[in-house]
Amino acid sequence: MNFFECNKVLLAGCAKDEAAYLPEWIFYHLKLGVSGILIYVNNTTDASEEMLLKIAEKHPVEYCIADGIELKPDDAFADLANRDYLRTNPIQSKYYADIYQKTSAADYDYILYLDIDEFLHFDCHSVNSTRKPASIDGDVINFRWFNLAGDTRNFVDLSQTSSGSYDEYTKFMVRTGLSDVKFQDAHLCTSDNSPGDIASHAQVLHRNLRSRDEYLALLTRRPPNTQNRLAFDIKQNRRGWSSRGQEQYPMNVIFFEGYSEQLCSFIETSSIQKLLSDAKSATLRKKEDFVAFIEGVQTTNTELGKVLFGTGLSHLSLRDVLRMRFLWRVLLLLKPQLIHQHKPISSKTIKGSRPGITD
């Protein structure tokens, strides 16, 4: 029996304007073997709720509207989430804690926390032979994070991706019903009975780039009340787009046999073809709006340079811009994986700060 036959796993995620991507994320993990899916819909402006309502009619999927969860008092979640995490990422930290508080150990053995662009993947010969990850018996099971390179076409499914690079960060699955669990950040959960090892033969695939058009649309999706964002509602926690990958993840070819056809069947039986088509079109319109916005910024920069001439003020240094573009191009030519990874470029990995890999 595989891990999902021995354990009831709840997949938990939070969705903001993810209507174009929810169907595959749900289909993939139901195919993998999770027992149920719970999605917190947060400050969304697209058809995510309508999409989930249709899917839930035929599949074990639940959702709730979580608008404003970030405004709830930190003290209500402090027993489960690190206070720095609550301060810097109030939406994610509070939905992690809220789902954990409300999930009974009688209903589920584990909760798998993933974003909508993340997919748990086992590189065994087939899902039916999947073992418990690395035979870890701890309360927290960690998975390596594999950031996928950009796609050369729009809206390709996961079976058509393969290259990218591993990151130092991890994602996790945590046992329900614990009294000592603590969410330290999006990548680290601790418990007294957890050795902190990383499961072998498994990884979480992170589709943070997708196609060039989708990437540009993604840059406009700014969550409220979060830090590290540029002005004008542009995401800052990205480093550009590239289809180059340094590594290949060990794709489970048996799992992906007939995957595209099965996904299409899932979409049809859920009666969401029109909703999905509209969501994809809306994503591409976002991309066009973003391009127009950038062109407007370029015009504004030109005008500012003109009106500030002779004042001693400068909003933009041409020398600094050219220097940064040159250094960035050289850096990414030598180490293209830096586009995929999330760790600060200037930081050094501190041994022992993250779980170690076990065979």
C-alpha cells in the first residue's frame, strides 16, 4: 500500500486570482491520492469561487472565502505561528494556522501545505509503489523544492515540464492533532517529534515562472498588507524569466502516462471548460495591461528626466541602470539557476539552518 492509502492527507492551499490554474492543481493531487482538498480563497477578483463550486460538485474539494484573514489579531494564531511570520506574511501564516486549528485528527492524518503553483511529486516507478517518503516517522515530513524553468508556450500542463533547479528551501506536510507544532515560515514547520530530515525520492515542483506571458501577468498580483513589494503593485520577489534549467527532476513517467488526456477529461466532467477558457484569456489580458503600464512608466521616466534637468535632482541614474543590467546579465549567464531560486543572492547558506537530506 502506498502512503496515501495508509494515511488520509488533506491538501491545503490559498488562492488569489488562480482560476486559470486551480483545475490542474486539484486534478494532479487527487490523482496523486490526497483524500481531500481545502482552499482558502483570498481577495480574488476572478472566477475562482465559481470554478471551485463546480469542481466540488463531483470531487472532495472544499473552499472558504478568507477575505480579511490578515486583519485578525496575531494573538489568535501565536500558539501555532511564529510572530515574525505573522508580521511579515499575515495572510499565509494565518491561513496555515487557521486550517490546522480547524482540522480534526479524526478526519485527516496529515495536512500538506502547498501554494497553487506547487505540486508534490514522487520519483518512484509509479504512484502505486510510492513508499512513505524516506520512511520518516516524524510529525513533519519535508520535501525538497524544485523550481521549474519557464515554459516556451502558454498554459502547458505539468507533464510538459522537466528542467529547473533545486532550491535550499523546503515545503512540508504536518501530522494533525499535535500540541507543539509551530509554523516558522512558509518553508519550515517544527515539532518536538520531528527529526527535520528531508524526504528522499520526492520533491515539490514549483511553477513560479510558467510562460513569458503568464509571468508578466503574474507580476501584477500583489497581495495586500505585505512587505517587499515595489510601488505600482508590482511583485518584487521575482528575478526575471528564463526557460533555461540547470537540472532535470526525476519525472515519474508512469504517473504522467496519459496525463494530458486525463486532465482534459477532468475539466470536461467538472463542466468548467468555459470558465477555464475565460480565466486564461483574462490572464493574457493582464499581461497586455502590464505591458502598457511599463510603457507608460518609461514615458514618465523620460518626462521626469526633462523636468528635473538643472535642479540637481535625479530620479534615475543611467550609469547605475546600465551597470546593474550588465552585472545581472553576466551573473545569470554564469548561474541561470538564480532566476529560479528564492534565497538572497548575497546570503550564504548556514549549515544546519535547514533540514538535511536523508536517503
